[in-house]
Amino acid sequence: MRKQIMSIITRKRNHANFNSFHVIIMLSAWGFAMGIASLLFLWLGRLLDEMLGTAPLFMFSLCLLAVIGCFIEIYQEASKMMKDA
């Protein structure tokens, strides 16, 4: 009986360690995606600003759009993970 309880405790600890590692990996991936999306949208906005002659209007607005979009996706991912847990 005691051996069975220890086995259950060990499995729960291993699952918790894997789950926390999974969260760290997901947050790192989203951080990387946010950085890449921000830089890509900044560059695209700069090109549009040069073509249209609109100073930093498109550059800032597209960068803001990329950051807001990534935060929405991170929030949806976090709520899905909390729902599953």
C-alpha cells in the first residue's frame, strides 16, 4: 500500500515538473514570436511610410498591432492551459 502511494506521488511530481517546463517553453516561444512580429511589422510600416510619405504613422501603428495581436494570442493560450489544468 505504501509503495503504491509513493508511486502516485512520484508520478504527480514528474507531471508537475513537465508541466512547468512546458509553460516555460511556451512563454519563450511566444516571446520570440512577439519580437519577430514586432520587427517585421516595424520594417513593413517603415516601407509603407517611405512609399506614402507619412512619417512614422504606419511604422508605429503596425508595431502596436503586432504587439497587441501577440498579447491576445498569449492570453488565449494561457486561458486554454489553465482550463486544461
